[in-house]
Amino acid sequence: MLVIKDLAKSFNGHCIIDGFDLTVPVNGFTVLIGPSGCGKSTLFDLLMGIVPRDRGILAWQGETVPSLKTLAAYMQQRDLLLPWLTLESNAGLPAELAGVPVKQRAIKVSALFAKLGLAGFEKYLPTMVSGGMRQRCALARTLMFARDLVLLDEPLSTLDAITRRQLQTYLLLLQTEFEKSILMVTHDVEEALLLADDLFVLTAAPMQICERFRLDTPKPRDITDRSFIKIKARVLARLAKEVTW
């Protein structure tokens, strides 16, 4: 379980996050959604130790930690694949850096590619495949870190709507197949409702949680379901209150 308590950060006297509290349960899919510029990406930078926090406590599995740098796998908006490496080599980088033998990491990458619909594309370069395939490779690389906690910072935001829907199924595998604890940021309300167990709506900066939606319906979910549409309208109404013009 990840616990965040009283997290705060200001830049040049401008308060971005103040008194932020959040708990991410084991094997839970927790999603944050909020207005643009509210501090969502800054939150992940603070959690990963990329920028220092002004105050706040992080605890993972009951132990206070300085950051999640060595504890969480972090998947960002862009795939960040190295263009001179094959998809197989890109996905295997975390294991290579950890000193895992070539044969062992190749077996693991091959198994992941089979699950993620990339079998047969191991030797392709990133420029030779679609954006959706590159993002699936980035997901495989994230899983190669073999960490129980995964941070997803709008990982599908650069993709078209049809490809996003397809890849949301793969993101669900993080929870259902690989039993990860997931904290995700998105701007897409439907995406949030399709994936989340707990959906938290965020305020404009200084960022705090203004409302929580607990989603208990089984996954995968149907976006045309009446109850789904009802919750979507409530989330959109709450978000509209936080938009500053």
C-alpha cells in the first residue's frame, strides 16, 4: 500500500500542491483526474524524487521512504523508446541494466510480447511500427522493472481514440494479470471510469482532492451502460467547477 500524507510543493512562491493526502491500496487501480495545470505531473515528479518536495511523507508497505525511485515503475506520456534499438532491446533495458543474463531476459520479453500482441515484432525498430505498438513496447519495458507499484502519467494521451480503447485493455492487465498496484493520471473521463477502482477528482492549483468516486462494477466495463453515463455526468460536472478561465 502507498500512503501519501501532507505533500506540498511551491515554485517561485506559487503553490502547486498543498496538504495532499492519498492512499493507493495493494492491487488497486487508482486514477486521478483534474483540470489542466493543476499539478498532476508535478505530483509524479515529487513521488519519484525528480524534484524535491517542500514537505510530506511517503510510505510504501508501511515503511517511510524518501521517494519511489527504486520502488515504482514509471510510464510516461511519450514512449521514450531508443530509436537505434529494436523493440526487444528497448523492452529488455531494465533487466539489462540490472545484470539479468541475456537468455533469461529474452525469455521474459518474449512472454510479455506474446501477452501484449507484439509477438513477431521483436527485431523491428520503433520507427517501423505504429504509435500503439510503441506504447505497448513501453508497457512491456515498464513491466520488466518487476516492481509492485506502477505510476502511469497519461500513457495513452498521444494516441488516437480507437487505439486508446484497444490499449486500455492492456493497461487492465497490469492489475488483473500482473497484480500491480497502480496510480494513474489521465485527462480522459471515460478512460478513468473504464479502468479505476477509485477515481479522485482534483482541484485547480494548489492541488487537493475534492471528490472521490468508488467504482465497484466488474471490468471490462461498458461505456454505453446507463449507470456509467450517470457517473460520467457527475464527474464532468465536478471537473467543470474546477476549471479556471
